[in-house]
Amino acid sequence: MRPPASTSFSPRIRGWLLVADRMAGASIPPVRELRPGVWFWQSPHPDWNQVQWWPELVSSYGIELDQDVLLFDPLAVPEELHRRATGVVLTAPYHERDARRLGLPVYTPPADTWRDWVEKFGVDADRVRGMESDDLAWLRSGEGEGHFHGPGAWPFGITAYAGREDNDVILWLPSINAIVTGDSISDFGNGLDIQLGGRKHVTRDDVVERLRPLLDLPIELVLPAHGEPTDRGALERVLA
């Protein structure tokens, strides 16, 4: 959806939108500059179908942090941002989207193990023992530069908070007073909320309690992997 006419764009972003308007089929997603150095766009996920519980359009961000331009959960990245980007940051290993194609260093939580499947989803251990996740298998095998991190301090001054699990995280970016959220806090069509995604090892109340320390941070901008960017008020309602 095209943002309202009142939205203010930098000259570079206006140029991208003009190109998008001129291309048949609008294959380049419209980009919004939320504030200087923070870009947002949505694009249809290629693996989406009617069976999925999440909307077809997923959200991606480009953010300037000091000398770096980082792509968060990137899909269909505008070429200008791709040229400037220095890294990819994922909120969850299953958000790799276009990470492999972009050819940049990837900073990400680790993929699930078979033991994680048993704990999180209650599957029979004998059915999955020894199996490995397909998520980021290419990166784990040495194709590309991968940096795997759990909750805590990440590069670029980022701090990761565990969401519904240790590898679906909320990333605190203090230099812009913003968080980038994985599925744990996203909008799947009914407003921003806690999303458990079939996990059996936690309840909604567990995740809310785990994430309440976020309210001690001077968060101004909430950037979910699914849904529109929003503000502190929306986060406060989720964690109330």
C-alpha cells in the first residue's frame, strides 16, 4: 500500500518510488523513510500460501548505525540499499529470506536443534533425534560469513532480548531508540501482539513477563518483522 501523500521522503527515497511507479508490475516495493537513516518496506513472501497463519506481506528494514547500513530480515531489498549495506541482521533463523542471495555477513540467532523441537513443540524425540533444521544450513556449512548470537550483546551496539524463545529475539538499537522484533511481537493481521506460533513450552503470560524489561528502555519506535512500524504506546499495550 502506498503511504499517505503527507509522508516526508529524502530525495533518494523519492527517486526509488519514481522508479517503482514506472515499472510495470511494481516489482520494486515502495520504501518509506521513517526517520533519517531508517527505511521500511514490505514484500510478499515467496513461501506464503493460504494455509499460513501469517500475512503474505512481510516487513524488512534498512538502518544506518554509525558507519554501517544493516538490513534487518531482508526480502526484496531495493538495489540502492543493497549497494550500501554492510551486513544482514536476522531476528530469527527462519527469517533468512534473501540473506543468502545478498552476499553479506549475516548476524543471527542459531537455528533450532532436534532437542529444541522436542521442548518447544512436544514432538516425539524418537521421530526427530539427530535431525537438523534447514534454517541457515548453507551458512552453518561455511557458505558465507555467519555470526551466531544468543540473547545479550551483539555487534553494532545492539542488545538482543529473548522473546518466546532464545532464538526469536527483540533487538534493541539504543542509537535510534528503536527495537526490531521477530515473530514474538508481531502483527499477524489483528494488531501487534505476542505470537506463540504453536510453541508449547511457554504461555503468552510467560513471554510478556520475560519482555517487560523492555519498558525500562527509552523505546520510541517498534519495527516488527510482520506488520507496520509502530510506537511505544503499542508496545506498552502488548506488555501491559
